[in-house]
Amino acid sequence: MFNLAQFRGGIHPAAHKDRSAALGIAAQPLPSRLYLPLRQHAGAEALPLVKEGERVLKGQLLAGSPTELSAPIHAPSSGRIVSIAPIDAPHPSGLKVNGIVLECDGEERWIDLDVPADPFAEDPLRLAQRVAEAGVVGLGGAIFPAAVKLKQGTRHEIKTVLVNGSECEPYLSCDDRLMRERAEAVVDGARLIQHILRAYSIVIAIEDNKPAALAAMRAASEPYGAIEVVAVPALYPMGSAKQLIRQVTGREVPAGGRSTDVGVLVHNAGTVYAIQQALRHGRPLISRVVTVAGGCVSNPRNVETLIGTPVQALFDTCGGLLREPQQLLLGGPMMGMLLPSTAVPVIKGATGLLALDRHEVPRNDSAPCIRCARCVDACPMGLAPLEMAARTRVDDFDGASEYGLRDCILCGCCAYVCPSHIPLVQYFQYAVGQQDERRSAARKNDYVKRLSEARAARLAEEEAAKAAAKAAKKRKTPAAAASEVSP
Amino acid sequence: MLSAILVLLLMGLLLGGGLGLAARYLAVSEENPLIKEIETLMPGSQCGQCGYPGCTAAASALVEGSAAVTCCPPGGAALAERLAELLGVPLDAGALAAPMLARIDAAECTGCTRCFRACPTDAIVGANGQIHCVLSNACTGCSKCLEACPEDCIALAPQEPTLDQWRWAKPRAA
Amino acid sequence: MSTPGIAAGPFAHDRSSVDRIMLHVCLALLPTTAWGLYLFGWPAINLWLLTCASAVVCEAICLRLLDRPLRRLLDGSALLTGWLLALTLPPWAPWWIAVGGSIFAIGIGKQLYGGVGQNVFNPAMLARVALLIAFPLQMTTWALPLPLGTPGAPDWLEGLRITFAGGALVDGLSGATALGHLQTELTLGHDAVQILDGHFSLLPAFLGYSGGSLGETSELLILLGGLWLLALRIIHWEIPLSMLLVVALLAALAHQINPQVHGGGLFHLTSGGLLLGALFIATDPVTSPISRSGRLIFGAACGGLIFVIRSWGSFPEAVAFAVLFMNALVPLIDRLCRPRAYGRNGRGKPLMAAKWTSQVKEVDKV
């Protein structure tokens, strides 16, 4: 039914999942302070609703979302707001972002939660609104607000809710453990999403290298009809929505379109769990499961941690670091990014924390391209990465775009197989960034232009009004003089 | 032989004369349309950072070739690229000045309102007696407010780096 | 703003490298090379060593002159170019053919274009064609197989004399290749069937006990090396398959139509450098197309050209000419044959999702 031929390209990186997947999810002890960046989602920064020094309860709303595309932030624990100021961002640049620092009081006192009695009896849009209020974003790393997808889905005909449990990134096993240990909750969450979208069926796709998760999900979905648990081949990037949709439904999402265009809505297994927690228990997204792994970690395992916990605390829970890691990564090794230090906090989109040893990191001396076309064979999007990189090298961004940059999902398959070790993904990141830069500059240019035109018009109007007033006064004066004379 | 010379001479005279007449009567009397086109691309804030009295003057200087395509800091790299493309000149990206923003020192500001009256893009907000503030998304770094400020409390500074403005660097070529 | 020196992902790699690819190709060439060296004795060994060494030295000098890092030498591409060139030379060719050919291949064929990965034409084939046109006599004087250790085979000193002193081949020691013989005899008005009956038999040609270039004699060993490369996925299957298939089909067809003039499919497959060209030369990644459809077109066109030139051209062997000709067309093929991108149709337009059908319908937005 699902033939491999539908999936073009892709790679088989070494999985490295055994050690972390073998142990159960551990609970992360409460840290003394939590660092909450105001932007842990795709849209604009959330707006703080609390003051420094204020005492807050666990689950209390700390920052509201200014737009639909943004997500609110809640207090992961009870305590006192220490400061609202720039904090270290979990980002390779080492820059700071605005954030809230919360000092935990250790009491973990929950705020009164608004728990729906029976979510299946509620209006779908109301449920979607609840998901939005709970601050749930895509936990697979995309950090797109989940409610936006749900609300969009209510406007389109959705045939299939696709739960993405493929977890194709090496090292990561957080979704695997979640599906094994909390299968009922994930299935319940999937059914709630189906209810919101009025979808016909649910497909839970799991890579065939996770037999335990497959079995657990099959057992949990047994009582309900219209849930299909399918094993998809372990192939990177199976977890990319577009690739998974093609694998499961045989259809391609049109370029520039959304998965709703082919009647599918994809949610990551972790997101589905968070949605279930929000709708069944009223709990906002304040914690998540993170895989802590890599050659430098003593006991790699999955940890359920509060959002905002410093990364160092998670490594400590896993027995600390054996050596100074060669690379410290947030996310998986394929699409993750470097962390500047272990002082940065865990954010909503953190799937994994990797402390990679020297032997796990590829050498980075690049050689000229020999056009071997391995990148073309590996590209799951059917692009020509070597041509895109050659054009980016000479800053021909339009050319690169035309050769496929516009469709690139930055999955890194091309750079993984490149025998010349060319940093292809960095070329594409650079090109995308420069295109953004140009667009925002052009936008500012237009805005400034509108402003100065408006100002010129206003000044002219004022001038005209002044002149008119003067003229009126002048007219009035002779008239007044005349009226004085006439009687 | 002679007839050939005569015919050619006559043809030369006729065609030359025709061309001369055409140049005289069919001439485009308006200014170079390229200037107009460039002007629509420019920010239009007449800020004068290019060293010309306004965007129109800068546009004609660009067409004449006396101004560099990188002369407009508010336009940034995007504008420079468009100009280079339009004028067919090579772009020296290194010559592009980093965009600057005005910043008001809140401790010194007396709220005199002179700066925001001078601002060509209404990028300064405030009221009489209140501390003024620069809107970074509208400021072009033209420094007109600096000249207007009686307290000397406005300075130009490069934009504070934020995650939104951070871009991946170009990899070093192999 | 940006921070230079911060690497973007991925932070994993399949541990492949250019030098390993080149090394594998060299290893795949080893069986046929060893056989050729055994078959043609000391002069061939001298020629092979000399070609490889001068290619590497020339590459080093060029890198130095062009101010490029010398460690590029370690990628093995120069060695491979020299090696491939040596395999296409007559085994008893004089030293200046080897050195001149290497200098032409590396200096003009590769470095003038910008070094590894930048050349339009296959450097080894470029050099071979240049030599063939400049020195037709030396390039078409084929020594007969005289394996090492057999009576009459030149010893080491004799080998040095042949390579360096330019000792002309005694008539009894030289002969024509099967393709050359066929062409000469055909021009004399003889019948192809009779010519081949007397001069060509399939099995020795396949196993490699016949006259010809240093590395092209044993089709079996070349095939072994090529299959190994295919198994390692270092070369793609499209070019060899389409190239061999087209030559075989065209030759078989022509043989059916007119056996008096044409040698037949198996004769073509086992003669000359076709197999070496199909597996090792046309598959050079730098000078072949990047998409599957492009490679199929490239291979098929190479095969067609080879058959046409062999049958009606003035040269008996055609692999080098065909490959070079198609090399020139690679940029065009790459432009026209791009892989279809996900979510787009073959012309690069986005697919349109049809709402009520299970299939994605392709509609062009004009």
C-alpha cells in the first residue's frame, strides 16, 4: 500500500537512539529559577502581563499573545517574578532576547484551572480557542501555534488528521517515549483534534524502527474506530510534514500551499499530547519531554522538564557531562542548532539537547564541488542543491530561488551526503536570510516613503489652512473697516 | 564614377538632414524617464544623507553617474541592488554604510518638540514637556533631529542587534 | 547583522569524501590495469608510472602557480586523470606521449578551467584526442600482447629503451586493433563477415587477450571494476546502461540490415574502449549531467555517437570523441532536464490540489 518509491531521496543516518529510548521519562527537579523568553513561537513576541516582584501561581498567564500567530506564555511553577529583561537566548548567535525570570518558591501551587466537563460536547472553535489560550505550539521544533492550524482546519475540509510520530532525527526519542508511556493520552488528543476538525479519519505514522511505540499506539487506539497506526520506513526526513504526507497519502502538497490543500492536517505526537492536556485538564503548555543525549552525556535519557529550566540542570539530571562537549546542540543533529552555553533555558520547541563528542562531529574543511550529484539524489524535495549553492556563492539569490531555494526545507540531506563537505545548508540559510533582509529593507523603504509623503501632505495642508486663515482675516479686516465706516 | 559619388553624397545629405530634423522636432522634451523611475524607488524622505539636496537631485546624479548606487543609507542593500541593476553598474557591497538610528538620551531630553518637527518621516513621537522617543521602524538615520536638538541629546548609533535581524553568515568559500 | 564562523547544521555526515571516491575508482581500475601491465610488459609499466607521476607533478605545479592549497593534491583527482589517460594510450608509446598527454590533461584540460570540478571536458579524453590528432602514428601503433616472462617479451632494460629511446616497433610485434583492422579492410572492399572471421573471436576479446590500449583489453575485468563502483554507488547506472544498450542495439540492427559492413552488437561491446568509456569515463561526475533523465540522455547520445563515428567516421575508435562532444552539451542537458521538485509539475509550476479527487491534478497557472 505504501511503497517506498513515493519517497524520493532521503538518507539513513545512524540513529543513536538506543540509549535514550531504553530508559523511561524522568522528572526534572524544580530549578531555583526559570528563564522564559517572550518569544517561543513563530509569531511576534508575547506581551508581559505581570510586573517585577509580583507573585504568580503555577499555570498563571504571564504574557499574552498580541496577534493570532503568536502564543501566550504561562508560569511553569509558582513563585515571584524577579525581572523582565533581556536573557540569554537559546540561539547560536549568543544574543539576548526579552524574557521573564521567575524565582520558584517550591510550592508548585496551581492556579484554578478552567477544565471543560466534556470537551467532545463543546463547540470546535471554542476548543481551538482553548488550545490557543494554553499557548500550545508545534513541539516538533516548528513552534507554529497549534491553534492556528486547528482554526484553519475548521475552514477547510480535512479528511485525515495525521499524527506525526516518525521522529526521524538521530538521537531524539522524546516522541517515542511519550507514545510508549502515554499512548492513551496521545490517542485521546488525536480524537479531540479529529473532533475539532470534523475529520474523517486519524492516521498515526510511526517509523518502523520504533516497534514498542507502534505496539503501544495500536493497543491504545484499539477501542476506537477510524484510527490507523501505520509503520513508515525509517528514513530521514520522514518527519517533515510534506514528506510524511506523500508517504502516507501518496499526494504532494502543492508548492507554496499548505497541507490542508490536500485535506490533511499534521500534528507532532508531542503537540497532540499537549493539546490533550489543555483540553482534558485545562493545563497550559508549561512542560515538555526533552531528549538529553550525545557522547558526552553520562546517562542519556528523556526528561520531562518545565519550560524555562536552564539546560545545565537537565544535563545534571542525566548524570552530568563526561567531557567538555565538542558541540552543544538544541534539537537533533540534522536540523538543530548550536547553543552558546548551558546557561540558556529550555524552550517550547526544544526536542533535544545534545552534547556531542569529538568523534560524533564531522570535519568541516570543505573542498570544491565535483558535481557528483549525490545531493540531487538525496534531496527529498527533488531540488538541485549544488546549483543552488553555486548561485548563492555569487549572491545570485534569484537564481538560487529559481533553482529550488523557494522549495528548500533546509533538512540537511544534501550536506549530509556531500563528499566535498560543502556547508550547503549554511549557503541556503544565508541566501534565505539575505532575501529576508532585502524584503524587510524594501518594506521599511515603502513605509518611510508613505510617512514622508503623509508628512508633506500634512504640512501642505497646514500651510494652506494658515494661508486661508490669513486670507479670511484679511478679508474680514477691510469688511470690518467698511462696516465701521458705513453707518 | 562621378554619378556614384554624387548619388552617395546626395543620400548622405538627405539622410543626415533628416536625422537632424528628427532630432530637432521629435526630441523628448521631458526629463530622462530613468530619473523618474529611480525617484520612485528612493525612500523619498529628502533626508540628504547622500549629499544631494533631495531624492530627485540624487536620482539625477545617479543617472549622470556622479553618485554611487550605494549613496542612500536608508535604502540599504535592497535599493543599491535595484539601482545597480537599473543603471547597469557593478555593485560594491562593501561601500554600503550600515544603517544608523537616532537615539534620544532620556536623561537630557527636555521635551522641546523641535526634533520631531524636524523629522522628515515622523519617526519621533512625544509631546510638549514629555520625553521624546524614536520609532526605530520609521527612522532613516538622516540626522536632521541632531541638528534640531538644542540639548545635544540625540545621537546616531547602529541598530541594536536583535534575533530578528540576525542572519546566517556566508560560509567561507572552499 | 550576522556572526561569522557560526556553523549551521547538519552536525552529522555520512563520512564520505572526495579522496575516498577517487581512491575507489582507482581501485576499481586496478584489475584491468594489472592485466594490461602484465600483457604488455615493461614498456607498459613505464608508460603507466610515467603518466600518473607526471599528472600528479603537473597538478602540484599548477596548484602552486595558481596559489591554491597544495593539500588539494591529496584528493586523488590528478592521479585518476593520469591513470585513465595511461589506460587509453598504446601500451608501448614513447615517454613524451605520456608526459605531454598528462600536461595537456591537467594543465589545459583541468586547471585552466579552474581546477577540480570546474572543467567542461573530461581531461583524460581531451588529452587523448589532442595526442591522437597531433601524433597519429604513435597513437595508432599497437603492440601485440607479449606477457611478462614469455619469450620475446622485452626485459626491464629493453622496456626502458622502448619507452625512452623511442625504439620503433618491429613489424612482427605490432598489429591493429579489431576496430582498426575492420575499418582498414572495409576500405579495401572486403566483407565484414570474412574479416571478422579471420581476425576476431569473441571470447579472447572479452577476456582480454588482444591488442589495444593499455587498459581496454579485458572487458571482463573492466566490467568487474565497474560493477563494484555501481554497488558502492560511486557511479550512477544510467550512463553505462543507456550507452551500452544504444551501441549494442544500433550495432545489432545495422548488422541485421547489412552484415557485409557492420560488425554486430557483441563485436562492438567487446571491442575498443567502449566498456572502459561507459563505466569509467562517461561517468566522470564533473562532466556528466546531474539528473537521472539527463544522464540517460547523455549516455544514449554518447552511445549513438560512438556507433555513428565507428561505422562511418574516419577514426576506428570513437569513445573519446563521443564523450567530449556530449560533455559540451552537459550544461544544456542540465538546464533542460531538472528533477521534478516536490509539489511542482515538470515545468516547475505548483501543483493544484483538486478538491474532490484523490489525485493531485496538474494545472498550469499562466
